Amino acid sequence: MSEDTSTPSDESSGPETEHSIGETAQQQLTQAAAYVDVSPDIIEQLHHPSKIQEVTIPVRRDDGTVDVFTGYRAQHDSVRGPYKGGLRYSPEVDRDECVGLAMLMTWKCAVMDLPFGGAKGGVRVNPKELSELETERLTRRLTHEFSSFIGPTKDIPAPDIGTDAQVMGWIMDAYSMRNGETTSGVVTGKRPAIGGSYGRSEAPGRSVAIVTREACGQYDRPLDETTVAVQGFGSVGATAARILDDWGATVTAVSDVDGGIRDPTGLDVANIDAEGPLTDAATGGGIETISNETLLELDVDVLIPAAIGNVITDENVDEIEAGLVVEGANGPTTPAADEALEDRDVPVIPDILANAGGVTVSYFEWLQDINRRAWSKERVNEELEDEMLTAWEGVRDEFEARSVSWRDAAYIVALSRIAEAYDERGLWP
């Protein structure tokens, strides 16, 4: 899952219009600014990305023809440190999406108090239509085009939708060859053999599980009496489901892109193959197949949307029966739905806190690369637990002191830290 999160815009009398991630990020900034004593000049700066890079990437296909793709890298803010954020390969990638996601990475890093700013990038391509060799050619050419503005102290990409540890390895190699020295810290999310961190791939799901545990405690829900439904049984959702199951929660439903399965008495999530269609597991016992839409509307204690954005909307929010929503995906709750859930006193723990384990362990990986010293998986998990608890307590304190939503509390924490850095650094010239 990404390192990487959506807010109200104009409403009409009909169904809620789909908001871009950029519109959402802009409105969330405006909303949070109302609670914090921050100079309007700083807020104005934060409404704009520092830089947006657009590159052309010619790639020779296996049949000898050449296709040309477009790549983007949006760098939002670096007042607290180098830019940090995922790199995705997707046919949906565009300039505005990268800008919005870069803004959200700025908030996520600040919530976790990491010394990074926010960035996001991608290539508009369907990775399923590329062979492995074509993907490597694309990646190495992209690295060449990006090489002047990425680096361990400039901008550090990481895996996201359509990319993985292998893609990060190719970027690291291409960048290192171009600069004449091995530079493992140029990306995170690599494999351990070339400077990657143990525990990185599971980190976003682990952080979702940790935050779910803490949120249940906040609302006096013992985990061994808590039912959970998880939409999206990928790296984030499957990890969160399995950890929560280990901790005593009852995971009653999970789903993937093809649909889901449900057993009110609890699924054996540890033995469900996340690589195959989940519906194949609906054999015997009390397991039934359900749709992704049905999963969202189940009567459970905790709902974890961990698949894609904009799945809880004004069209289905009235059917949401969960008592608590923990956002595993980026931007799964639309602005109108968020407001409706708040009106019903259904807490929503925001993505910029819940799934921040990915960027946090990326920070650990960056530290390991700089110091040329690897950490054990046990240390990584212990450090992640400490960082998540510290972040949770900071957001919780704002939530309780200001009587705001969890999302607003997280943004208040982030914006306060960013504003303090701006005050200290000043404006040049």
C-alpha cells in the first residue's frame, strides 16, 4: 500500500459529485486552518505545490515499437525536510491527482512528526499491459528523467499502486549508476538485500491494526468482543485483519476486487490466500459470498475500508451500520459522507493517521540506509508501535481538548507543526 488520503466541495441537490483528491486536500486545509492560529500567508503557501515535474518517457516495447508515456512528480512542501511520497503506475495518474496526494503526504508526515515533506508521482500507464522487461525499461528511463530532482536529501519515492520492491530496486540501481556510487537511500520500499527494511510491506496494515486497537479502547470496546469487516484484502487489509484476529477481534467479513466472503462467527483470516479470489474460500461451513457494497453495510463494530477511495458516499452512508470507521485506504470516505457519519456520532479515524505506518517505516529504512546499519524486524515493529502510539496520543489530545472530529484533530496536529517550522525558517528573500 501507498505512503501515502478526500473533503467537501460544492454540494448539489442531487447525489454528491465525485471530488478529486486535490479538491479534498484543499478544503481540508482550509477547514483545519480555522482551528489553528496560523498566519494566512502560511496557509496561502500551503495551498500551492512547490514544484510539479512532468516528463516524457519513450519505451521500446518487446515487439520493437515505441510507446510514449507521461510521468509526473508533484512536490508539495519541504519546510520540515526532504519530499517523501509514493510512485504509482496507473492509467488514472494525472497532474491534479499527484498534487492532491502530495499535499496529503505533507499532512501525514507532520502527523507522525517525521522530518519529511510531501510528494507524489506516477506514470500514466496500465502496468498489466507491460511485460517485466518493458516495466524495467520504463522505470530506468523514468529514473533518468527524474534524476535531477530526486535523491536521499531531495525527494525519496516509495512503492504505491502498480509499483513494488522490484521497481524500487531498478530505480535505486539506475540512479546509482548515473551518479557513480551506490545510493540506497534514494528510494524506500526496496528489498532488504539492497538496503530495504524488514517489516516495510506490512507496515501500513500494522498501523491500521494498532490504531484500530487504540480507537476501540477509546470507546470502551474490548477487542475480544469486537467484530470487524475489512474491504480490500490486499497488503493493507489482509495484514490489518490478521493482526486484529491475533489480538482477539472477530473478523467476520473481507473482500477483494471480485467480491467478498462473510461468516458471522468469524473467518479464519490467517489461512485465507490473499493472492487468489476470496470467493474461492466460500466452501462449506457458514461462509457466504457477498458484494463489496454489502460488506460496507454490515452490522459490525468496526469497518475498515482498505481498498480504494470514495467508497463511503452520500449514496450509501445511511446504510453504514458500523459503530467505528478506520480508514485503511487513502480517501475512502467522501466529504458529505464524513459529515453525515459525524452527525450520527460514528467516529471516523482518518487515513493520514491510520495508514501512516508505511511512511513511518520508510523513514526507518532511510535512517538505516544513511547509517549503513540494518534493523531487525522485531526492532522495526517495536519502533513502529512506539511512533504510532505517540501520534495517536497527540491526535487524541486535540480531539478531546477541542471537541472536533478525529479528522480535524489530525489536521490540527499536522498544520501546527508545519506552521511552527515556517515561523522558524521565515520567508526568503
